[in-house]
Amino acid sequence: MISLVIGGMANGAIYGLVALGIVLIFRTTGVVNFAQSEFLMAGAYAYLLVSLVQSNSLVQLVIVAAVGVALGMVFFLVIRYLFKQAEELQVLIATLAMSIILLNLARVVFTDTPSRVSGWVFGDRTVAIGSSIVTVNSLLVLAGGLTVAFVIHFWLRFTDTGRAMRAVAENRQHAALSGIPVSRMLAISWILGGIMAALGGLLLAPAVGVYPNVGQDVLFKGFVAATLGGFDSVFGAMVGGVLLGVIEVLGVVFVGGDVKDVISFGVLLLVLLARPTGLLGRMAVRRT
Amino acid sequence: MWASRRISAVVAVAATLLIAACGGQSTNQGSSTLGPGVTKDQITIGLQVDLTGGGSLVGQGTKYGVEMAVAEINKHGGVNGRKINLVIEDAASTPDGGVLAVRKLAQQDNVFAIFGGSISSSTVSALTFIRSGDVPYYASIPSDPRVLNPFSKLIFEGAALPQTTVVPDEVDFLTKTLGGKNIALMVSSDAYAIAAKGLIVPEIEKRGVKVATVQTFNAGDTDFTGQIAAIKKANPDVMMTIALPADGARVLVQARRAGINIPMVGDSAQADNQTIRLAGTVSEGYYTFWFSSPQFIDDRTGEMGKWRDAFAAQFPNPPTGVPNQWTLQSYADVYVVAEALKKCGSTVTRDNFVKQLETLKDYVGGKPGSSFSYAHPIGLPRTFTATDHQGSRLLVPVVIKNGEFKAVT
């Protein structure tokens, strides 16, 4: 049972990282980023490629994060300046289009055939917890995801930049009138979202391989996690993700593997019916 | 005025009907009769193949095998002086994609015949359309029993062994060779895997052996924590996974890391270097089954070595994982199709093509007796009759040793 729960929580931490990025970007910019999955894919490929030439874990981490920064920045510039006058729906479709472009570019360059990569820092080691055997990578994913969620949560609450980002999320016009550099806050949101997803790719890749669809396979789980946790709550995104991961694993054991997604989305519907703002959300999020 | 308009309209309608009626018919050109998709210079063959999606490893491998054989044939003047014009449609590894690909090949591209290079999931959905039409369909890759059942004069199966043929041999291996008494199954949602599950479970039970548990997962799933926990709880002595290589490799890795140390077997789809590449050293001792050729694909000696060299010369930068077993299968099967076309002589019609395929016995392109002596004889023999369109029946158990597939001794 221990390995089941840990495994479920580790999967959920990946969903939570994806959800974190989605929520961060949405809260501040109002954009639902459908390309979050391709940010994760890019992080996975960056890890694969850099691990071929560089064994230093810190360097690997920095390069993966840099890819997340670069993608986040590109998307910020495209959305902020090229789609400045666009309606919300048009921007959403633009992120979807960019997602498809990135996915298909990856297919052309790398094909759909998965590649193998070892676990970051700890390789493919396993550890016994009681009578259960778990991979160290799973524990790393769980610890890493929760740490990131805590750090982001406290950063948003207790730092000047974090508070400024929350102000922009609440009301962009008022924030601008208060002297907050709105564009910079938007850029930071995109960059942080990119980093979250890229790190997710680095942590997920050793478990499942690296292939163009690697992010797509978790994107909707990320949205479910974000919705479960409350679309305005960074901490809720991670809680939602971990909860979803555990529900999935238990669903597989007690119901069956081929209805895993039915269970996940069924739980989502039930939560939305009982608590429309999500488990930790406070209010319906609507951009002003 | 009105009468002349009416006459014109009738003439126009009659002309349209006449043209439509002639569209799918053979044409007589001098002493030869040519079917749709055939001209004096070329024969158009459609290739339905999964270039994208979860079956793309299979599809890319197949495409390269077909292209290699077609290039060789065309370089040597084609079939009876007609070059093969290959039209490729991506079935995208989905049922809808399979239907769309086959429809386009048959109705828009007007091919003479279709070479089925897709996995079962994107083939089975298209079979109803095939059976209702008149385009011959030569399936090289899909192993779902529904390909040949119900029987259709139009549909042939080359390299791929239907599950009905394969399952008894696989279960013999599980129960007799490995001595399994309590067997766990891990089955993906791919169409062929579901078909196999429906056959394997009763076959195991028929031998008085217990099925410890059957766990399922969606193709493309990446976490099997729940399923593996259930399998451990069932305490099997042998475990078999029925899935494509990427899924099978993930299951293998996660099962071994979770402490499942019993003999593990993959179905024949996993007899691919991708299994070794994705699972790494964990793949040592993993069993699977091979039916693509007399030699293993990584054997660099003899005819396989020559074929590998020729492939590398023609395709210096193939995608990762290519060539693979599906490259071998499709390469060999293109020559089977070409031999039947050759035997059509001057009557290159669909009916005659089907009839000529049914005359092939123990055929291997490149072997003595084959019209294509320049082909590399790396395929297993194909035999068809008027009532049996399954070309191949041979299955060999293999095991991964020192990073390579070896025959089980």
C-alpha cells in the first residue's frame, strides 16, 4: 500500500507542477495556456539532450530551467504584443495553435519513438520503505513538487514581487495605477510557468521516456488538478494534483486500469458539483 | 427551346453516368487489360501506415521497408515494365485515421491495391469499407484476427500472424517451457491486445493453468503503480505483457523496480530493439516472440547483414528505431505483392491480382524461383490458397541476452 500511495502522489506531483504553471499564468495574465504541455515536453527533451553531453546534475537543472525561461519569454512576447488586441478566446486558440506547432516540430525532429533517460541525480535507484520498493525518482518528484509549490506559495504571499503579481492578478488597471510594472509581472508569470513545466519534464522523463506527446499525456490531468485545487490557488494546484494521482492509482487497483480516466474525470465532476470553486479556491476567477 | 434544353440535359446526364460507369472499370489497351490505378508505365499502390501517434514506430519502420523494396523494384525496371507509384496515407494510429486513409487511397488516389501497414487499431476500423469495395488489401502488419475473419477474397495477411495462430504457441511457451502455473497478464487497450486477451485467457485455462490476474491499461499510459500492486498481490509465477514496445518496456521497468522478479514475457510486438533501448539493463532475461525473418534484425551476417548494409546505403539517416521488425516484414511483403503483379502478365486487373496471390506457395522474394532475384531473401515463406489468405505461420521464442535477442534454447 505504501508504494501505491507514494507512486500515486509522485504522479500527482507532476500533474501539480503542470497545474501550478497553468494557474500561475492564468491568475496573472488571464490566459489559459494550452501549450503548457509543450513546455514540459521541451524540458524533457532538454534534459535528454544535455544528459548526453553533461553529467553534472546542477548544469542539467540550469539548462532545463533555461529552456523553460526561454519558452515562457517567447510566449509572453507573442501573446502580449502580437495578440495585444485579441479577445480571450482568440488568445486561447493561439496557445493551442502554438502547442500543435511545437508538438509537430518535435515529431519531425525526433519522431514519435520514445527515448530513455536516467533519473535526475539518483539515476534508476530504488529504495525499500517497509515491505514496499519505490524508485528514488518517485520520492524526488514528490519532494520536488511539494517544495516548489511551497516556495511559490510563500513567494507570492511574502515577497514584494509576489504581492505585485497578486495585485496584477486581482486588477490589472489598479495595479498599473499603483505603479506596478504590469508587463514585467506578466513576463514573470510566463517565465515561472515555463520553468514549472520544464522541471516537470525533467522529473517525468525518467519514468516514462521522452517523446513528443509526453506533455500532452499529462496536460488534461494538469487542468483537472488545477480545477480540483481551485483555479486561483497555487497551493491548491499541487494539492489537486497529488489528490488526483492517489485517486487514479486507487481507482486502478479497485476498479481497473482501462477506466482510470473515467474515475479521474468523474471525481472532478463531483467536486465541481459540490464545490464549484475547487477544494482550495476562494472565488470564481474572472479577468478584469 | 425548352425541348432542346431538355434534350441537352438528358444527354449531359447520360454522359455523366457513362463516365462514372467507366471510372472504376478496367481498360483495354491493345492486347492488355488494365485495372484502376494501372497505366502502361506504372501501377499505383496505396500504403496505409501510421506515421504519427502511438503506432509510429511500427509505421515508420513499415514505410521504410516498403520504400526500400519499391525503390529496388523500380531501379530494375519495375514490374513487367511498369514502375510502382507509391501513394502514402497516414492513419495516425487511430481508428478514424485508418478509415480516412483507406477511403482516400481507394476513392481519391484511385490505387490499384492497398498495402496495409497500419497497426490493428487503425486497420480493423477500415475493414468494413474494404470488404464492401473492390480494392485488394494486403495486410503486412496488423495481427487482429478480424483482419481475416470473416473471410474476404480481397484481404490477405502477409507477415503478421493473427492472434488465433500465435496464441496457442505463446501459451505453450508460458505453461510448458516456463512452467507457469499461475499466470498474470498485463494488457494494453490496443485493438490487437484486446483481441489477444480474449484468446489467451481461455487457452491458458484450457491447459488447467490458473490466470492469476488480468490487469489492463490504456495504450500510452505511463504509470502502472496500481496494476503492478495488483499483480504482486496475485503472486503469479509468470507474467505476460501484451502491448506495443514503448508500453511494454515501461511495464517491464516498473514491474522489475517494484520487485517482480518472475519470468516476464512480452508478445511478439515487443521483439524490437526499442524494448531493449527503453528498458536498458532491466530487459535482460525478457522473453518475447519473433516471426519476421529467419535471422534476427541485429544479426549482421549472411543475407540479413547484406540487407542491413543495403538499407544503410539507401537510408543513411533513418528515424530512431528504424530499421525494425516491421521494416523486414513490409520489405518482404512488397516482393510478395510484386510477384503476384508480375504473374498477372498483361491482365493487370484486381481480380487477376487476387488470383495470382492465391497461387503463391512458400514464396520469398530473392530466393531461387522468385522473379526478383536481386531482392534480399530476408522474409519467411508466404503461402496463400483460394480459401486461406494467411501467408505465414512460423513463431520463434526469443530472450534478451547481453542486450540482444537470442533464440531460446
